[in-house]
Amino acid sequence: MPAKAKKEDKRESFEELERLAHRTDDMRPMSPATRRQWEAARKTGSKLRPGRPRKDPRHKSRIVPISIAPELLAEVDRFAKAAGITRSRLVAEGLRLRLK
């Protein structure tokens, strides 16, 4: 397909989209449920249903980048998987034991 034909196709498709965007014959008032969703979407950070409650910043976990040798990390991952816990939990429990 020649470049000129592609450009004309794009223009025609854009014109069609523009025409559809401005068509008003099928518009009707929003239902109460749709209105609530619309209002909630307009408010930044607002949700119809509350999400997970925020943790108190004093008790919230923090991300701490650390360096670990690849062999040790592989061993930690194997142990954590066998124990059915996360790597993070294993490290935290190990640190608690060491600090006692």
C-alpha cells in the first residue's frame, strides 16, 4: 500500500472517530450508580469501596536494599521455600534471633 493511501486511511479513520466522539443522539442522563462512579473517579485517590487499611507508619515494614552473595541467597531461597515462608520473613526472623 502506498504511503499516500496509508495517510488517507489514517485521516479517514481519524475523521470517523471525531464524528463518533461528537455524536449526541444516543446520550442519556447517567444512572445513580454510574453517577457515583463518575464522581468517585473525579476525586483523586477516591474509591467507591475502601481498600486495605493503611498501616501506622511506625509499624510499617521498610524496604532495605542489602548485598548478599549469590550462593547464600540461593540457599536462603531454598530454605524459605521449604519452610513455606517468604525470604523477607526468614531474614527478619534470623535478625531477631541474632539480636537476642
